[in-house]
Amino acid sequence: MFKHMAILSLFALLTGCSSFSNTHFADLYGPALVRDRMVNQQSSDAIFYHQTVRPILDQRCVVCHGCYDAPCQLKLTSPEAIERGSSKDKVFSGTRLFAATPTRLYEDAATTEQWRKKGFSPVLNEREQTEQANVAASLIYQALLLKQKHPLVDTRAHADAFDFSLDRNQQCSTIETYQDFASNNPLAGMPYGLPAIAVDEQHQLTTWIKNGAKMAAKPPLANPILQEIDLWERWLNRPSLKSQLVARYIFEHLYLSHLYFSALANTANSPEFFTLVRSKTPPGQPIERIITLRPYDDPKVERVYYRFQRERETILAKTHMPYALNEQRMDQLNQLFYRVDYQVTALPSYEPSVAANPFIAFEALPVAARYRFMLLEAQNTIMAFIKGPVCRGQMALNVINDHFWVFFSEGSWENSEGLAQFLAQQKDHLRIPAESASNSTVLSSWFTYSKAQKRYLKAKQGALAQAFENGEKLDLDLVWDGEETNTNAALTVFRHFDNASVVKGLVGQAPKTAWLIDYPILERIHYLLVAGFDVYGNVGHQLNTRLYMDFLRMESEFNFLALLPPDSRISERDHWYRNTSDNIQKYLKAEQSQFHYPSDVTYQTNQHKLELFSMLKAKLGPVLKNNYDLQQVDVSASEWANLATLFELPSTAVNQLAEVSVLLVQDGKQQRLYTLIKNAAYSNMSSLLRDSNNRLPGEDNLTVVRGLIGDYPNVFLHIQASQIPQFVRTLQEIKSDQDYSQLLDQYGVRRSSPVFWAISDRVLNQVMKEQPISGGLLDYNRLENR
């Protein structure tokens, strides 16, 4: 009784305070009303916003407030994002029983008023538009002001005041309650856990906010770009059934990509990027976007049109997947889909049982064309599951190892009608969890897909046996060589605990595992982790997605192992899956025992896997990218030789390092970027909730690359070129947390360092210099505090 009365009293006190705050602001500055801050693009306010305000917001704010995982869902990447404001609701949750309501910018609400009805609170003043009210009622200004009062704070010395974990309990205060929040959290000003912005930057933002925070859209597109858009939109939206089906296939694979016209790209600046969207209106008319949860959901219109919508937001590395369009690309697409003989007599439905299964929905399209389309930009295809919404969180990524190489299969069977017939027979066994939508049970769905996968693998083994009996060779000709021109033929994936990177080439030392991906695997990866994945889905949806990906990883690994002699297949498999449960061991042995065919690859040593890697490097030599190699023309022999010794860094030292360390080397007026990537070792990757139990810290190693790999740096290191030998020796001697802390004292730029923003600017400038098209802003939400 007394407990319930106390809770009611506390609730009354809190709601009373909230009411008082709202009344207080209303009395001082009038009622809250959504304001129109957009101004003419030629106005002085627009010029000030684009040339002065926008760069400050990008380099100081967007680096933490940029995407799904931005604190309080506050994105500051565009005027529309700023106007939307913040929310107390979390996007990422691995425990919710029911799917959450989506809150995707530009999609799930069209106006600021609609976002307010969805619970988003303003971060700019929506009351009287006076200078006094504009700063007093602006959450952005008040948060910046709080930081100015406590500009340089050693976050380690005040550890109790900071929580940098991604799943921290975020306060998400509104302006009406911010003063109470500030009183209780005086060190929580913005940028959170980072140094205050410079005085002149604070002055510029204050001027902007005082004057009503006026914003403007981007300048109009140039005529050559408009002409390219018209060309491609008309190509995509031809009336034939074949064209409609091809366009649907292309859209469902590229809807997350940033399309750009490479012939018009200026290497001095980032090009204009576009996203492919579904519209109710044809080319030449304003876009009326069709909003659905998934790209293959029912559009509920008689005819869908595929349109180019200009990217309005700041480009972030963690979501940026550039895809070049040009005359050569159009010729490739015509060659794949239009210069072959096939008929499309009807369009597939949008029912989940059809639309979620690409082997049913696109059965009419030639299999070879579909596969070749995905291989044209294989990095983009794999990158979509790395950089799409699924990328956030350990549950999504603890299905892959920290470092592995990816190859793609291409045998004569895959270019024949045999594969098409086989997939037509197996399409019901290739269903994936996305078909069950966003509210899924775990066990019932899991057993269904598990049985289907086993049936498919049995049929696949039979089909392969027939192919080998008919003369197909189990040799390196099965590995796609990119026609000796396509640099997507070999990829490297690095997992950084709860995020990952994928780059072209065979980067780093020889990894423990490798994948050989065939068309059915590649297509399922896309529809499982990209097109079919709902970041707002319930725990069943997320678990089923994670569990199914186990199948695809194992199938890819076993494809690679098939190139080894039979005995080596077994020894490697057992090494990759140490300490797994009896059920997994039974599954692994049952799957691999069905495949008895010997490898036709000739080996000269007993180090079969390393020799196979060597042969694959030689085969793919013409297309292997070497831009991440330490040995470059602008680097002295002593510099790269010293850094190369870090590949043999003792595991006791590697254990102490961050997942991604960005090293900025100053050499007079020149500077060079390197990345130190920690590769954590695991006994196996088949444990869903016991990832840490499988850790093998004694097998950890370090990869060092030229340039930047990783969108979420954990620490910045800054040294002079002359310090490299001593820096390397210091790393080699690390044995404890204290040793690592001393390394940071000497060479590190901690998140609370007074020079943090200066180093950040130099790193970002170097990234954009080296990667003008593929580069973007980094995300600082994973910066360590050691």
C-alpha cells in the first residue's frame, strides 16, 4: 500500500515538474509551434548555413549524430533531420517481443508536425522567434553552452560521469527539462565526452541559432546531371514486362547504394549521390515515393516507377556504398539482361512467400545474368550487409570471424541451364526467415528453415556429384578471376567486434578461414541480411536471421575447403570449429561427409591451405588491389619495414590494443594514414550468446595497413615519422593495461585531449584526399576511454 502511494507521489512530482517547465517556457516565450526555417538558396542565410554552419555541424556533431545508432535518434545530417529532433525510443533492441514502429527519416513521416506526433522533440526553438528565445529554447545551444562551462575534462578521471557504452541508458532530455538534467549532469554537455568546440565555432553556431537557425536545401543540380538522371530513369522504366522485372531486380539490390555518375565526378570534390526509390509517378514528374518496410513489400499501385532521389544528407562512411553509373555500366546491364533470349510472360506477386524468395520472384531472369550482376560490384553486394541497418550490434556480427578472405565460384555449371533448373527445383528449400516478416517465433521458424537447408544441401551434393561425373573439375577454374579486369574478384572482411569492414583485395596475413561464395549463397545473404532484415523487428526475427547466417557461413567455408585434399578438409574444419556443441559437430560432419570428391588442385607441400592461398593470389594477381600494402612509393623502406614487424606482434600486446587504431604519421608537411586492426581469435563462431566463452586471446594477431580501414575508430595515434622505430618497440613491449596506457600517454590522442579536434580534422581531410568518392565522415561513438 505504502509502496504504491510512494510511486504515485513520485509520478505526480515528476509530471508536476514537467508541467511547470512547459508552463514556464510558454509564459516566457509563447506556445510551441513548428517553424519553417528553410530559406531561398540564394539568400545570405543560405550561404551562411552551407559555407559556415554545415561544416561545423558535420565535423563536430554528425560524427556522433549521423544514423540509426545516433544517441536519442538525433541526426544532424540535413535540415530535415535537425527539424525532426530527438526521441527517447531506441531503434536497436535484441530483446523486444514485438516489432517496433519504424522511424526512418524521409519515410515514416513527411513533415515535422508528423514527427512531433510520433514523439520526437525539437532541438531548436519552436516558440517566439526572438534572439533570447532562440538560445534559451534551443536544446542544441544549451548542450553546447554546458560544454563551454566544462570545456576540458579528463573523462578517465571523471569516469563516473560518463557512460560511452552503445546500450547506455540515454537521458534524451527535452528543452523543458534540460536545466534539471544539466544540474545533475554538469559534464554531459555536447560534444559528449569530447572537447568543447573552438570559440569561433561556438560563436558561429550561436549566431546561427540566434537568427532563427535558418537552413537551405542544396543548390539545384547541373544540367548534365539532370540529363543523366533522365537517361537512366527512362532506361529503367520501359513498359515491357521484361524491363519491369529487370528494374525490380536492380532496385532490390541497389536501394541502399549511393549512385553517382562517374563521368561527371570531379576528383577534387565528392560527387552528387542519389538513391534509387520506388515512385507512383513516372520520369519527368515529381517523385511520389512509395513507402514500405522492405524493398519488396507490396507497393499497392498498378505500376511502380524507379526514380533517382538526390541524397540530402551528409555522407557517412558507415552507410556509404558508392555505385558508379556510366556508359560502360549500361552496356554491361544490357548485355546481361537484354542481349540474351528469354521471355517474361507475367510479373511476380508481392506476397511474402514470393517476394521474399528471389529464386521464386526472379525465376524468369537468367541465373547467369543475376549472378553476374551481383559480381560486377561484389564489394558493394557484401558491403550492404556490413553497412546496412543489420551492422549495428554484436548479435548481427558474431556469426563471422574477425579476418577472412572471400572468393566467388564460377564453374561451367553455374553458367549453364543446369543451375537454373536446379534452383527452380529447390526454390522452396531456399526460403529465408525474412518471409516470416518482423514478428517471428524462434524455435518453430528455426526448425522449419533448418530442415529446408538440410534438404537443399543434400540436393546440392547430388547435383555437384553429377557435374563432376560429367567432366567438371574441382580445381582453381571454379574460382572467378574477374576476367582479369574486375577488382571485385577477391575481398577481405574485417570484423571489429560489433561492426565490420569489407575491402577489395587479399589484405593482411593469411587468415584462418576463407569463403568461396556461389550464387545461391550470395543471393540469400542479400535477402537475409539486407533486403529482408528489419532493424525494428522483434527478437525472433533477429535471432532467426543470425541463426540462418550460420548456415550460409558454413556453406561458404565448405565450398572453400572442397579445394583442399580430403584429409586437409577435415583437419581445417575441426580447427575452425573447436569446442563446438555435439549437435553442431554432428551437423558439420554430416554435411561434409556427403562430399567425397577429391580435389583436382595439385599441391607441392603439406601446408595445403597456405599453398592454396598462394595459388589463388597468383591466379587473381591482375585484379588484386595493393593500395593497403605498407610498401608504397611515398614511404621509405625503413618506415614500411618497421611497421611490417607489427604483423608478428606478440598476442599479449595485441590483447591490449583497440579494435581499430588510426595512426597519423607526420613527415614534415606530408602526412600518412595507417590503420592497426586487431584480429580477435575464437575457437568457433557458432555460439549465439556465449561469444566471449570462445575467445582464444593467445591466437590474436594484428593487421597493419596503409590508409584507413574501419568506419568507427576506437583511438587516434599521432607520431612523427622519426618516432616510428621507438613506437614499434613500445608496442612490442606491451604486456598490461598500464603499458598500453603509457603508450597512449606518449603517442595517443585521447577523446578528452585538447588537440582531439585538430587531429580529427587532419584525419578526415586525409581520408577525403585519398578517397574522394568512397570516403565519408567517421563515427566517434566507439571511441575508447582508456
